[in-house]
Amino acid sequence: MLSREDNELLTRVSGDAPMGRMIRQHWWIPAGLSAQLEADGKPRRVRLLGRNYVAFRATGGKVGFFDEACPHRGASMALARNEDNALRCIYHGWKFSVEGVTVAVPTQPANEAEYCKHVPLEHYPVREEGGIYWVWLGEGDTPPKFQNFEFCGLPPGHVVAVCQTVPANWLQGVETTMDSAHLGMLHQSWLSSVGDIRLSSANMAPVYHVEQKPYGFRYASVRALADGSSYVRTNSFVLPWYGVVAPGRSQSRGGNFFFAVPVDDEHLCYWNIVYDFDQPVEITQQVSDTRPESWPPLPPGPPEDNWGQDREAMKNGHFTGFTQALGTEDFAVIMSMGPIVDRSKEYLGAGDGAVLAVRRCLLAAVREFMQNRTPALANHEAIPYERIRPVAAVFDGEARWREML
Ligand code: FES
Ligand SMILES: [Fe+2]
């Protein structure tokens, strides 16, 4: 349970909310899928932490990221012409290079060159990794070190990213990522359909072992198997929103990243990156038939219709009645909690250890930020992000999996 004040501090990101300011300043933010930006193609509107931006790929391939509103009189730069390594606003033709330099102001012929130097165009550093373009929205000239996770630099095909915008506060997304205890219940129909009985409801109550780390924490969830051995999954929480989760197939060298990026106070963008060192990631027909920026599907109905839950499917053996995809089940529960869940009204138990640890990390960080300090958990120079690796395996004794922590 949290106080109302702490819940506000954790969840609010728009305007001048400290959490939003801290995230903008100290982390690179995944903003969209690289494949959506075509050279000289349509600019994309992007909303992050309650503000509106526009992303585009210039003629030469570089990605630009500006405030959406034209600095002249606010027309959307999503409508701009994308040509000649620049965006040209269609209203009065002001032109801004992908580097963020104002290169033409045709409405100011007398002193155009001088005038251009003072146009307050807001533009931001961009970096592309893992099929995603990331942006730094902080103040000053020096972005933080990029979190170079182990999927960075993998060849195309070995890392696949999908995302979906969900009407719920970002923390609900982060908490469900790290809440291993719901797997065997909420997702039981999916897990049994892929044959993963080790996570099934027979061993609902994993024992958690949490270890603090310079990036957040890592935990092992240990499930006792009938033969006396232990099925261990070690997952990590990396600030501000990354869940580094073990792959379903325990043989593969790779993993999953799940992360909930705040669009604004009441919307999140839920991302999933799957990567594999040894072979290209297999994409199911269902995923490849859908747009990667809208996967997994949202629940199909409105709240008045219980989010489209299929009671007939439940009668026929499906546990949740959300048969679309595993992620749809997550979206249904986090949307059902309301846009920002009131954590002063919850009643937590033994299975909520990782959720509590997420909150502790984020609260500690935002409190340091409010005292004008760089949060200890954002000390990127000292963190070997490329070595954060999830594990899922069966172990005989305790000693071996403890090494994995
Ligand atoms: S509003 Fe963009 S050029 Fe005038
Ligand atoms: Fe889930």
C-alpha cells in the first residue's frame, strides 16, 4: 500500500511532475519503430510524457525529432513537407533541417539569414538501436550514456520490437511486467497451449529472492517441481521501466524486454523486444499479419461490455476469455484498474514482492532527483547494461541458481 502522495509522485509524468522531469533528463526514451520512418516519407506524431513531438526520416536517412508545433505559429509539423534533409512547414514555408537548424523563413526576406539564427526550434538527439528510435528529451547539451542492452547491435531479424498504446498509467504496465506471480493464473490458457507446464497453476506461489543492483534489482522466482528440482527464472528491473524477462524457450540464448513508456498520465506505450543471438526471431503469422505498432491487440470491447471478454470461450475452457493474445490479457486487467489505480486502497501479499521493489526503486530515484541529485540508479557510466541477461532453467540445488543472481 502506498500513500496518496507517493502514488501521485510515482504515476504523474505530465507537465512539471518530478517523475516526468527526471525521466526526460536521465534516460533515453524509446519513441517509435524505425521501420515506420521512411526517408522523405510521412512524419509521425509522437506523444511522450504528456508532450507532442514529430519524428521523421530525412533524405539522407537520419532521424529528426522536433516539437510538434511549428515555432512560428504552431501548425503541426506532422503536416510538413519532408524533403531536402529538412521539414518545411506547409503554412508559411519555414524550413528546418534534420540537424535542427532553421534554414529558410520566406516570410522574412529582408533579414532572413539573421532571423533564422534566432528561431526557437526545439529539437532532440535521436539514436536508432534494435529497430527502435530513441530520443533524449532532457535539458542541456550532454545526453546521458545510452543503455546499451545486449540486443543492441544484433543483426536485423535477430531482434524484433512491437508496441501497443494502452489507456492506462505507465506504472500499471511496469508493475504487470515485473509481477511474475500472475503468470500461472492470468496466462494459464496461453501457457498450457504452448506446453509450459512449469509455470502452470500447479505451482502458483513462487518464492522470490530479490537482489538490489546498480540499475534496479534482479530477482529469481523459484518454483518447486514435483521431482524435487527447482524451476528458476531470473528477471531484472532496470530503471525507469525495463523488465528483462527470461525467454519462454529455455534453450535459446536471448531474451525479452518488456517496457511501459508513459505517453501521458493516462496512457502508456507497451513495448516488447524479443531477441536471439543464435537464430532469427520467429514471428508468428498472427504478429506478421498485424502492424507491429499495434501488437498485441487491445481488448476488443468497451468497459460497458467487460472489455469484450468472451464468456462463451470461458465456458469452453479458456481461463480469461481474452483469446486474442497473451498480452491482451495483461491489457484487460491493467485497463480494468482504471486510468490511474489508487494504490492507497490495495491489499498486498507474499506474491507482490517484485511490485514493491519496483516502487521502492522509482521512489528513491525521484526523491534524489527532487533534491537536485543524479539518482544513484541512473549512474549509467557505472552500469554494464550489456551484461544484464535473463535466465530460465531447472536447477537441482540452491547453490547454482544463486550464482545467477
Ligand atoms: S506556422 Fe509554420 S511556418 Fe507559419
Ligand atoms: Fe502478463
